[in-house]
Amino acid sequence: MKLDNKEIFKTLNPNKVWVPVSIGLGIVFLMFYLDPNVSSRTLRGVFDATWYYLLLAVFFIFMRDAGYVFRIREITDKELTWVRAIYVIILWEFASAVTPSIVGGTAVAVFILHKEGIPLGKALAYVMLTAIMDNLFFVIGAPIILFFAQGHIFPESRVLELRLGSSLEYLFWLSYFLYALYSFLMASALFYRPRVFKWILLKIFSIRWIRKWKYQANTYGDQIIEASAELKGKNAKYWILIVISTIFIWCSRYFMLNALISAYETQSMFNHIIIFARQIIMWIVMMISPTPGSSGTAEFFFAQFFNQFLTGYTFVTSILWRVFSYYPYLILGAIFLPKWIRQVFFKKKKKNIEGKGKG
């Protein structure tokens, strides 16, 4: 596997922070201007929050990030120290925040792990495993939480009805099916028969009108085989810790919004289940967004999904939601990235000098 360092550094560029920030702020100002119910008095409502629940929301953010750091250390068999794991997660989140969700930061994550001293094959295996686990949480967890929501997951929104009609529900189930199929294929390829997967891939890309991508398919097949070999022989404890940490991460991510909404309006237990379930739908919508980090898309759909639980506090809560869950990673990434580049490349340069000295 080869990494295009030039392209990756185009993604890992602190200047890219301004693109999602501008899009997000633009949508917020547009919503402020177009919504007659939103005024300066509405913005002052931010101070009406119950501080206990705001602190609880921050606590869940911290727990989510702690879960990410713990999981990447376990996935890499503790090849990363706690400090290096924190760097990896911050930069990984930064890459995801400045690229469209549909693109993701997979190549960047492989690059970061590789520069942290992890061999390329292992880095690819670890990133693929992370992606599969996250997808499996959605594929397995979504039907369970949707069952408990008892059919209340799709919001009754006049704006969504005018724009999408009943297609939101179809879009969700289509996306769910595609994620389930993709997760099944990737899990089968990585854990069961990687060589069979490569053979099927090459047969598919032998078809005349897609034959020009056969070389890339062959390379991808080789990467799957290499990644699969790296994950063989892991014990039960390894898999149990990864599964538990994945559940912990996603539940913490979703509970943050439950706490934030509760800071403004008291919710029943059933409402909390619906709020949790609707975030799964929101996640799908954000995953297919063409904007960096779903900027603009997230702010717009938040109001459609959660207005019934917040009424007059919807606008300020949507802003706080993004301030808590998205913008910190842009800021932290812009701060940590230059320092990380100096650390990893200075260390590499120092090793090369020492090696020449010994020679």
C-alpha cells in the first residue's frame, strides 16, 4: 500500500478549518434571518439552561473521547502510549471534521498511525477494524433502539414533508441496507476469506466498462489480505474490549445530546429513547452530506428532528450541540497538528542522522 503524502497533507491543513466554520455559520445566520420565531431574545435563552445537564453533556463528550483513546490503544495492542493515542484521536477527528462525511478520514488515519511507528499493513488493519466496528454498532443497534421507539423515530416536520415527502424513511432504510451489506462484505473479507474477496473483486472489475479500475481493485484486494493477516490470532479479551468500547463510544456520543436537550426542557424516559433513536437517523443524513463535517446539513436537520422536544430553545440548542460536539475538534486539530508534524518528522530526521552516523 502506498500513501500519497501530498494529498494527505492537503487534508491535514489547519487552513481548512475556515471552510466548515464558514458553511456552518452561514447556515446559522440564514436560519436566524428566515425564521420569524428567532430573535435576539431567543439567543438570550442560552442562559436558561440547567447547568447540571450542561456539565453532564460535557462529561459525555469527555467519555466519548476517552473511549476513542482507550479503543485505539486496545486495537493497536498498546503500541501507542496514552499521549500518542490522544494525538491520533485528535488528528483523526480533525481529518473527519474537514472532509465530507461521505469521504471520511480513512487514508489520513492510516497515515497518522503509520507515522506513529505502526507498520503500514497493521495501520490499515486497525483503521478497517475501527470502521467495521462502528458500522456494526449501527447495523445491529439501530433495529433494537428503533423497536423501543415504537414508530416515533421519523419526525413530523412540515419542512421535511415539503422537501422530502416520505422519502426520508426510504432514504434511511436504503442507507441501512447499504451499510449492512457493506459491513457484512468487509467483515467477511477481513475475518473469513480475504483471498476469495480479492478474486471476486477482480472478476467484477474484469467487466469491460469498469476494467480501467482493475489495477486499483487488485491493490485494494492485496490490502485486505495484508490487513486480515495482521488480525489473525487475536484472543477473546481483545475482541470483547473493542466491542464494549465501541458501544460505550456511541452511547456517550448520543447521550450528550439527550443531556443537552434536558438542560432546556424536562423529558420523559420515552422521549429520551426517541431522541436517542432519532440521532441514528441524523447520523445517516450527516454521513451522506457533501459538506466538510456535515456543516450546514447538521444545523438544518437538527431543527427538523428535535424541535418538538425543545420548542423555543431549538435554535440555541442546535448551536450549542455543534459547539460541544464539532468545533472543538477543528480548534484542537489546528493546535495539535503543527506540533505533531514537528514531533514525527523531527524524530524521523533524527533517526536518519543517527543511522548515517553509525554507518
